[in-house]
Amino acid sequence: MPLGKKLEGNGLWESSRMMLPEHKQRILEEQREILRREPPVLDDQKREEMERTLTLSLREHVRVTLVLFDSYEDVRLSGFVTSIHAHSREIKLQWADEWRWIGLDCIIEVYPG
């Protein structure tokens, strides 16, 4: 069989499906980029409502659940607000023996419980 025939139809070269790991990684990265989301724009009323709920958690020791924006999938955290830094726009959320500083700009939803 001439070499040209191997390159056409279902020849040896066409049916070879080898892929370099670097190429596979790049394809996966491109597919992931397609799923990337933009952060939602929250209106002032929504922000004020969220800030009231965070303040309530701090003052009354009420558990809250936060929804944090991520480019691919939202993250939910539940705990108690133990500190609010207005100047750096961060809150300290504590659950069990762990805690984390969270920027207010990362929070897209807050609700009690």
C-alpha cells in the first residue's frame, strides 16, 4: 500500500489517536475557560440586606450561610461572624475550630442558618 493511502480513509496514520500530555492539558484548560463565569452585579439594596444579616450574626451570634463567588462554581460556607473590618471590607467567619477572613466583594448571598 502506498504511503498516501495510509494517510487517507481509515489508514494507519488517521486511526492513530496519540496525544501528547501537553496537548491534552491545553484542551482541558480551554474547555474549562468556556465554563468561566463573570461575577454578578449586586444592587445597593441587596448589599445592604447582606450587611444587615452579617451584623446580626456578629451581634446576636446567629449562624449564617455565605455564598461566595467563584469563576466556575459558587462556594457555600456556614458559621458565625466574629469580626467585621469596615476599612478592609472583610469579615471573619468561624465554624467549629476553624475561621477564615472573607472579602465582602466575594460574597454574593447571605442568609441565616
